[in-house]
Amino acid sequence: MKSAFDISGIVCSAYIHIPFCRRRCFYCDFPVSVVGDRLRGETSGTISQYVEALCQEIAITPNFGQSLQTIFFGGGTPSLLSTQQLAKILESLERRFGIAPQVEISMEVDPGTFDLAHISGYQNLGVNRVSLGVQAFQEELLKVAGRSHSVKDIFAAVELIHKVEIPEFSIDLISGLPHQSLDQWSDSLAKAVAINPTHISIYDLTIEPGTAFGRYYKPGDNPLPTDETTVKMYQMGQQVLTGAGYDHYEISNYAQPGHQCQHNRVYWENRPYYGFGMGAASYTTGKRFTRPRKTQEYYQWVQAGGIIDCEVTPPAEVLLETLMLGLRLAEGVSVSLLKQKFGEGKIAEIFQCLQQYFAKGWVKVAEERLQLTDPEGFLFSNVVLADLFNKLG
């Protein structure tokens, strides 16, 4: 496993952004393009044009490393791609970078956007991990969130995933939705556990400016659950899922033993990765770069050569990024690696800043690793990280 501080240029992971959705969910601030309920990869010239640009970007990107060990198709709704389009993208990646034999290929899929032929085709192309965007198991909450699928669609999608026996299967849930009660949350957790995916992600709703929710609601206002209720939801999720045998390995993520998402660990360990597509971020040769978020601007950027025009991230920012990302993991950050990269003096500053949080029981050091405690430290991670940024930034 590479060091969390390796910016030598060796890159083994790629994120591919597929921006197309049937509709924009009310909480979403991702760069997406709405195609409606009738179009998908097989019938949309817009999607075909985007895939061409995406493959062009891949072809002109410098190869900084070895064969890809993780590939993640996110969105948007990647399950709107035809199998031929997915094959084209994977072939482009293979030609440019090579794909390792034991690669983890993850794909976000939404209920109601694929059939047996699609999911089987994706698997035949090498997809061995899918993340199903469930979000809630109640019809009323799906409508509140602006989702395009129904509860019936969820269980139909689960049946297809089980039928083709994709080895890694994750479910996404959202807590803190408008009108969401603790009873509904308990029901969603129980249904998710009953499905028995190898991985479950729980995201607490964030009200983002520019989204429909950002126009409808202000944080803390009804009908959003109170802070006390969302804390109870987080604690309930931790208790139910760890009680069902899932390891709480990251603030928002739970996995059965041996089934963590290897691609996402690249982010949390602050390792380099390629990013491809509209609005996609990359981290190569010490540079963080985000591509244009609008379609035509992205196409123009690719046509102009896909130049990454930014500076190498300064060491002080690398330190803060390493803490911000690494402390999301239950295992935390290696103190010895921090000392090796940033020096004894900086470590002393970090520990001085964290003294009050050690006293509160939110932060600890175990086996030479700096960690947030579960669940208290995870619940107050924003407070801890904000203090670190203010004092070390």
C-alpha cells in the first residue's frame, strides 16, 4: 500500500464522471445533465457525444503510473450507459494506462435504470462492485428527495444484482431528509440489513446552495429533522450496522469484513488518482485540479488539450488534507508517517491543538495512530477539523 504522502506521480486509480440523470434530485449539487425518463445510452446522441469526449480526454492524459488497480464510475447515473459505451471507456483506459488483473471496478447504479441485460453486460466487462442509490425505503421520502425510482424499483434492482452475483454490492442511504422520522430511519436500516449487501454507506443530508433543497429549506428549520434527531439517526445507524456485523471503517461507511471500497480508500489516504469527465477532480504529481462543470466548457477544455493549469499543493495544505481525509477512517492517521513527512515540531502543534478533544474523548492515539473515536469523535469531526484548520492553516 502506498504512503498517504506519496506525490511521486505513481497513479493506480481513476475516477470517471458520468453526468447524466433522469432528473436532478432535490439535494444534488453535482455537475449533472438531465436527459429525462425516456433516453439512455443506446438512444441518446448527447450521451454518445460525451463518451467520445471522455475517451479523447483519457487518450491525451499523461501516464503517471502503473496499471490501474481501482476504477470508479460515478455520477450522475452511470447505469444509463449502454454496455457498448462502457466497453469503449474501459478500452480507452486499458490502452492508455493498462488495467491490473485484480482491478476493482465500481459503478454507481440507480434503481429503475437498468435491466438484466445491462447489469449482466456491465459484469461481463469487468464491473465487480456496484453501489445502488437507494437513499430511502419509503415512497413518500423518495418523492420528497426528488428521486426517480420507487420502492418496488429498489427491490427489483436488488434481485437483478443478486441474480448476476456481483461480488461487491453496496447500498447508499440518506439520513436527515425533510419529514424523515426515527421510525422511518429504523425501517430503512432494517431493510438494508435484510438485503445483506457487503457494504452500506450512510450520508447525512447537507443543504447545498443552488439546489432545490437550498431554495426550500434553511438548515435547522422544519420539516428538516432537528440536530438532536440527526444525531440519534447517526447513533442508530452505527448501532444497527455494527450489530449486524458491519465494520464502521469510515465516518459514513460500513463494510462486512474484507469488503471495504478500495477506490475510496485512495481518497482518504490522500494518494494520487486520475479524474476524467465533466467536473471530475484529479490529484496527480501533487496537483489538485477540477475540470469544467459545464458540458460545452468541458468539451472546449478537452479540444484545447486538457491542460492542468494549477500549482503543486503546498506542504501546509498537504498536511491539512491528510488530517481532514485520514481522520475520516476509523484507523486514523499514522503518527510516525506524520513525523516523517512534516517533522516533530508540526506534530507537537497538532497534539497541542487537540488537547481539549483528547480530554472530551473525541480523539485518541491507539497503536501509534491518531484517531477520532466512534461515535463521538465522528459526530464532532467538523468541530475538530475546523479547529485544526484555524490553528494550522
